[in-house]
Amino acid sequence: ASLGHLLVETPSLLWSSVQSCALLYLRFFVDGLGFALETVQKIVLIQPRLLTYSLAMNLRPKVVGFFMKRLGMETAHVEKMMKAYPKILDYSLEDNMLPIAQYFAEDLGFSIMELRSIMLKCPRIVTYSIEKVKQVVIFLANDLGMNARQVKRVLFQQPQIFGLNIESNLVPKTEFLRTQFGLDAAALRKVVSGMPTLLGLSVADNLLPKIEYLRLHAADGDELRDVVVTQPTLLGYSLKNRIAPRLLAMGKIDEPFRKIAGTVTLTENNFQTWISYRDAKRKERRGWSVD
């Protein structure tokens, strides 16, 4: 009944050249893999030519052989990935998926579980050539001087980096971070590897407003640099919802700017508890009643 409903809701399937095979493909995803009907409908609507691919020679080797058996994905993983990027099955198993997996495992030292996580974060990784992937790795290792552990962390945390142009994005963005905080090479590596998602943020709309606000509260450039190097994740938090309110609350009880490196990561409840504790200590030092 559910398959029939899909065909009723998506009548274009009946007009395709694969009409006689449509039910076979739908049973593969819905009955065989356990995909939700709504997911299959969305995938087919976005990528109807999926039904023209050979089930035995194309779909099954990719979905079952590669995603599920080689990478250890569960049905929910594959369903989520295909829902996010239905065109992933357009790419060749031999020319795209396997070479990427082999390079990440053998050359970069990623485990199967890590590679699975990367694929789930960024299914589009299979759309990039090995040459493109290697160029990014070379940029991190040679241009920035990162060690193998730092390179792996950046790629694992921010696999979307492969979609960024090196010359027009990565180079100017890392140079921006270096000049804004006066970072040497080692400090720049620590900041980027400590918060790889910074490479995907807009300079004008995200990073610069935060830096300008932080600079107003820091004693000087050295203090700002030390805080950012100590806690690079600071730049990943919302200026409006996290950074500004916490600095304001800290300022009211005379807490120094440098402590934002620790307080910015606290949950709201823990932060309020910390504020209350520090305020009580401040009043004790001044001989005030804490009641």
C-alpha cells in the first residue's frame, strides 16, 4: 500500500522508461533497507534518474557494499545521507568513492568509524577528486606546517573544507586570523586546528564583528591573542547569544576578560552558578554581606 501511495503521489514515475522496474527499486529502498516512504519520495523527486541505475551493478554495490558493509553504516545513516544529498549515488564507486576511502584510510590514517562520520557530515566529499583533496592536505601540512594529528583533526571536524578554494578562501582567511591576532606560525596552527570550523565562517559577517567586540573588552592585543590561542572555540560562539552576554555579566562583577576563555564553554546553568559564586567571593573580599 505504501509503494502504491508513492506512485500516486509521484505520477511522473509512471511516465519514465523504467516503469516496469519502478516497484523493484522502491522495494529495495523501502522493504529491503527500511527507508521511510517520505525519504524515498523526496530522493526520487530530486533525483528521478536514480531509477535508471542498475540495481545489481550500481545501487546495491554502493549502498549495501560500500556504505553499509565497508563503512559500517546503519540504515538510518544511509537514509540521512541520501536525504541530505540525493545525488551522491550519481558518483562512481570505482572512480570516486573507493579512491577517497582508500586515501583517507591508508594515507591519512583515518579509521573506518572516522571515515563514516566524515561521510555523514559531508556527503559531497565523494564529489571531489583525489587531486583536490590532496591539495587541501598539502596546504594544511606544508603551507601551515601542521603535523599529522592536526591535519586529521581539521579534516575530521570540518570536511567541508574540501569545497573551499585554497587561493581565494583558505589563504586569505588564515592570513586574516594571523594578522588580526598577531599570531606566529605555531599559534596559527593551534587556532585553526583547535577550531577548524573557523575556516568555513564569513570574515565580514561573522569573524570580524566578534573580533572587534572582543578587542573592546581586552586589555590589549596581547591579552586578546592569548585568550584566542588558549580557547579558539571562542570565535565559534554567537556574539549576540553567548559572547556579549557573558562578557557583560562578567564585567558587572569585575571578572577579568581573560576568564572568558573558560566561561564561554559553560552551559547557561553552570555559567550562572559560576557568576553567583564569583560574585559572593567578591563581596566577601570587600567585607560585604552575601545575604
